[in-house]
Amino acid sequence: MYHSLQRFRRNVQVIAQKSYLIFSLVLGVGTLHAQSIDSLALDRLSDAVVELQNSELMRNGVFTFCLKSAKNDRTILGINQEQSVPSASTLKLVSTATVLSVLGGDYTYPTYLEYDGQIVQDTLRGNLYLRGTGDPSLGSDRFDGVPDGDQLLNRWTVAVRRAGIRYVQGQVVADPTIFDDKNLADTWVWGDLGNYYGAGVQGLNFRENLYRVSFKAGRDVGDPTEVIKLEPDLSYLKLENRVTTGEAGSGDQVYIYASPLGDQVLLTGTVPRGSSAFTVKGAVPRPAYVAAFGLSQALKAGGVGVAGEPGVLPKSPAIAAPRTVIDQYNSPTLRELAQQTNWWSINLYADAFLKTAGVRLNGKPDFDEAAEAEADYWRKKGADMRGFFVKDGSGLSPTGSLTAQNLTDVLNAATKDKNFTDFYNSIAVLGETGTVRNIGRRTKAAGNVRAKSGSIGGTRAYAGYVTTREGERLSFTMIAHKYLPDGSRTVSLRLRELLVLLGEL
């Protein structure tokens, strides 16, 4: 075993000497790990890591890698692990780990239907309020046995009628004031904002803050298209359709532009020729308003008159009139929300988790201040958070960054947390579930490696856990940043190969 380790070290030194790039390589393999990690498998992994960093793909970029023992925090293999790079969606691991640690897996987000004023006979002399507490899943259709948007609107209409209200002299008001009014990170890219993955987060979210718009393609390439359907009813939106007909089989090439507080939406790009109803998803500009608008419409359809137009409470009033709760809806458990977040990389949920954690940790839901509270939380648990400069909870910001060591340390610290089981189970399993379900099938990594994928312009990443043959849990992070512009597919394949090699340890 000693000679095998010596040969391993010599091989790494030789490889490093051949490198035309400057990087730091850290090896922490000793007698302790020799007993729990296959040294030949580690040799192959190290060779592949160094080869990727030294490849032509990474000539102008950087590859960061960090592998640590969760048992004793010892670094097993590291390369450029202290360089800050964009995290892409692997940042969702930090957001979910934080909120689960702070609130616990059993936590549910309550949403309240309330009124102020008085009910005189069948008339409410006041307003109805939908008060959110940050639930990103309110009205979502992704959970079995959980009411979707239409079912919730019906539930609330029934609750209003049961309270004896047949007419509202005021208005339906959305109350998202548990969070600040900054529903988008300052550093998000303009081209992302109107698309479904760029949905902003508020204290009151509804239907995952997205809508679906369906197009009928023209007969020939270049012909204009027709918007034939918009779900849900957002008749107040002003759609400018510039989408044209593309080649058959060209897929979704639609781009949506919208400002966070406006009602004007610009639709551009193409849909495939031959499509009679091609549907894409967009982000609603004013999420909380959608809930108020939807309830106002549902009440009128259900025989309850509403005098005023729907509105949104801009901030908590200094002196608020007392309200009466007539319905409380509780979300699925936080462990369920976290699993959906990490399996399917839902930006909205991760951003809501960051703001939720900010409210609980320091009373500040602002993206930047919540991120500072998050970093301080894990720093106190022993994680090295130097170089942690994130701008949101989802990783959508191209200017947010962290180090591979940051993320691996958080993963390690999470293993000591009482809510670790919920966090661990929220991460997709290679070859089986989530966004990594098609990776590593029929290899030793399948069913073993748990990983969160990440992808943003010029960056590909994976992070998570692997269990060695001897049963030791390891935490890992790998991020390739600024590879050659045409190398995205190749880099993705190389990272997947590293995931498979991790499964052989």
C-alpha cells in the first residue's frame, strides 16, 4: 500500500511538471484514507482532474475541484479550490442546506386569507388580504395531492362565502411584505428576466410565478405566429408578439423580455413550423399581483362582488388595522420543497429559501444581506467561507461566485447537522433521479453518487456526495469556468466522467 501511495504522488508530480498552466494541487492521502479509499481509483481520478485542467479546453479558463472526507474534513484532492468562480445551480445546495438547517424538514409555509374592517349583513366594509410568508410552491401543480392554483382560488372563494361575505366594498390586496420589494437580484441578466427560469421571488408567490403562452406557427419559415392561449388569465398583460415560424423540429427558440414591475411583455424568437399549439413558459412581471388578480376574478365568478381593483401592499404599514383570518393554507413540507429544488433546479424555490433564511437569521430578506447571513451561519459551523461572493440563492447571477472549498465545506458541515438526512435525500441520485438521472447508468457511481448539476454561460459544475467502497462519505465540488466557447458539450462529458470515477473510490 505504501508503494502504491508513493507511485501515486510521483505520478501527480510528473503530470504537474508537464502542465503549461499554473495551478495548485493539494493531496491529502495518507494512511488514514489508504484504508477507506482505493488508491488506484484515486490515482485515476487525480489524473483525470489534472488532465482536464491542462487541456486545450481550459487554456483560458480554470477548473476547480475539491474532494474532502466528511468524517474529519481532510482534503483528499484539490485543484484551484480556493479560486472564486460562478457556482451556477450548485449554489442551490447551499440554499437548501441552510433553510433545512434553520427551519427543519417539517416546516411548512403558511399563507393566510384575511380581512380588515367589519362585515355588515353580507357586505365587507374593508379589504380582503392574501398574506404570504414566502412559500414558493403556492398554487404549483408539481405536487401530488396538493391543490393547484385553480383549486386554491376556489378554496378561498368558498372561505369568503362561508364568512358571510357577498360583497367587498374595498379590494383584494396581496401582502408580500415579509420579504423586501426587490424580487430580482441586481446582477441578473436582462435576457433572463422574462423567461420562466428568471421568475422573481416575493413574499407572496403564486403558480411558481410563471405563465404559459401558446403559439400557432405560420405555414412557411419566417411567417408571423399567432398567440392563441395564455394561461392563467392575465388579461392585464400587454403582449407584443414578434415570434416567427422556424424550421420544423427547431424546438423552443422563444425569448421573453419583461421588466419586473411593468405589464408590457415582448415575445421574440421562433417556434417550429407545423406547430398548431406550441407552448412556452414565461415569468410574470408582478408575482404577488397575480394572486390578488386571480382571487378577485374568482370571487366575481363565484358570486362575490368586489368594488375595487386588486392591489399589492408595498410595505408593512406602521399602524395596520387588525385583520381576521378566515383561511390558513400550509405548503408541503420543507423537505419536499427542497427535494424538488435540487432534483429539478428550480430557481424560484432556491431564491425564496435564501430570503427565508435571511428573515430568520438576521431579519433581512434582501439578497445581499441574506447571503451575508448565510455565509456567517456556515462560517460559525466551521466552513471556510473566504471567497464566497454570491448574489442570489439560485446561482442565476453570472457575477456571483464561490470557491470549490466553500461549497465542499458547507456540504461537510451539513453532515453534522440534525437535519442532514432531509438534505441528503433532497439531492438527486446519479443514474436514477432528477437532472442526473441519465448520467453514469450501469456504473458503480449509479445509485451511489448524489449530485446537483449547474450550468450557466461558460460554466459547468457538479457538487454533492459519494460513499467509498469502505463506507466513508466524501463531499465534492467540481466547476469548469471559461472553457473554449465551442467546448460546452465536451466539458460536460468530461465532468460526467469524473462523476463516474468518484463512484469507483
